[in-house]
Amino acid sequence: MIFLRMFAYLLPILFFCSIACAQEDGRNLSNQIAAVIDTVHTTAGSDFVVERTEGVDPRYETVIKRLVKDGWDEAYVREIFSDSRTVYIPKMVTVKPRKKVDQSNWYTWVNTEESSKACIDFIKRHDSLLNAVEKQYGVDKETIAALLRCETKHGTVTGDYHVLSVYASMTLMSEAWAISDNSKNAREIMKEGGKTNKQINDEIAWIKSRSKKRGNWAYKELDHLLKIHKAGKWDVRDLYGSWAGAFGWAQFLPSSYRRLATDGNGDGKIDLYSPSDAIHSVANYLSKGGYRSGNATKIKKALKSYNPSSAYANSIYALSVRVQKDMAEQ
Ligand SMILES: [Ca+2]
């Protein structure tokens, strides 16, 4: 479904471009990759570029090599990487110099009258399921409704990024050629911005450490994703999510899916796009995060285990309180 929807949004710019290929040792290779560049328009309203190649994208060869070294069967991995849905996402490999970002407005849309109404509708739609979950996990239905409102507007905005491609591309961030390109770009940007050599060198040191950390994190998530695929209950080649690779109504990462996602309707598959599995999984996650009904500190702590931002936790908590109040007044 999501796969089909994504392709409806694709605006194919059908021309071949030449992209300098690079290898793990940092040497830029002279051979060229023929890729088709597409622009993907997301439901959330932003565009991003993907590059498609026939078969396995040569840039992913090092990722495949690493997976094989870690015990994956080469033919199995190659088949997944040569799938036509697997693409290269250039922005996932890019690390720019840091800018001061004001995050205070990020979640102001969450605790609103409109959100409260949407949550009350959601609670009414899934009344018996939410009551059962509340009993089983001790997690309030208002919190589940508020969290799902914040994450995906109750499953209506779940993301248009091909999850496997997100992690495969992001893994490349830690390779020498990517670090070199990102450092060079940062130097140019910062020089133009009048920064001192010390400021530039400090930022490049940050880029190096960030790239290694983030690239390794992405590789681990890719490994989890392949394990989900291998388990045979979910075809991850058809999985779309956020730019960070989070998917489903509840925006789980592959690692959190394997650890905490729950088969709510007992059909043997955990589908985070189904209301029952998504709601059970959120409740299980918050319950394991120390959620205690009626205890604001523990509720916020559990929400922060989901997303470490205080603004995130405070906004969802405030919305859940508003929903409780609005429901009592109905
Ligand atoms: Ca299920």
C-alpha cells in the first residue's frame, strides 16, 4: 500500500547522470555509475532525491562486504540490495556543519484543541482495544492517543523514505570518502561564513566523530532490519518510514521493533501499520520505560525513553491531560 503510494508521488526525471564512485579506502574511482535521479514528494510536504541503478548500486558493495563478514549470506543480501526499491539517498550521507536550531517551536502543534479532538475521535474509534490495552499494560489510553497523534497523526503520516535505503545510505557516512567530502564541504561553507581556522578544524573533528558514530548506528539498525526480514513475517523491502528510518504508526526503529513491538491481535505477525499491533506496541514500550498512571514524572520519563527530547515528552503529556479533561466535559 505504502509502496504503491510512494510511487504515485515519484516524479521521474528520467535522465542518466554520472556519479563518481568511491570506495572504502577513500580513493575516488574514475569509473562512473549510471543512475536515474528521482525526486520523491512526501506526504509531510518535503522533497528528497533518490538515485536508482540497475542491480546493486556499486556504492553499497562495501556495506554488503561488511554484512557478509558479519555472517550474512552473500546471495541473500545481494538479492535484497538489488531489489528495484532499494535506492541510494544522497542526503543520508551528508553531514553539514552544525547550526543553532531553535527547537522550542517543534512541538507547539501537538497540544492544541485540534489535536485533542483528533485524539478523542481516535479513542472512540478504538475504544474496546484501548480499554483492554490500558488494563493489560497500565498505560492510559489518552497517552497512547497523544503519542500517536504526535508521531504520525494517528497513522496518516508514516513517512515516504525507503527504510532499508535510509540505513544502507547512512552506513556509508562513516566511510573515508564520505568523511572527506563532508569535511571539504564544511571547510568551504565555514570559510565563506568567515569562521576562524580553529572553528573550522573543531567542526571537522565533530563531523568525523559524528559520521563514525551515526554510520555505525545505521549499520546496526540495518542489521536489525535484515533480521526482521529473515524472520519471514515482514517483507522489509516494502517498508517506508521517516528520514531516520522509523516506521509504522508508532515510528519504531528496527532495533525497538525487535525488542518491544508486540503482536496485539495474535495473528503471528507484528504489523505496526495495524491499529492493534501499533497500540499494543506503544503501550508495551511505555510500560517497559517505567510508565506509571497518575505519576507525571514517570509518565514523562517513559515518554523520554521513546524520544529523549523534553519538549516532546512535555507536549505529549500536556495533550494527554487536555484530552482527559475534554473527554470528562463531554
Ligand atoms: Ca499482529
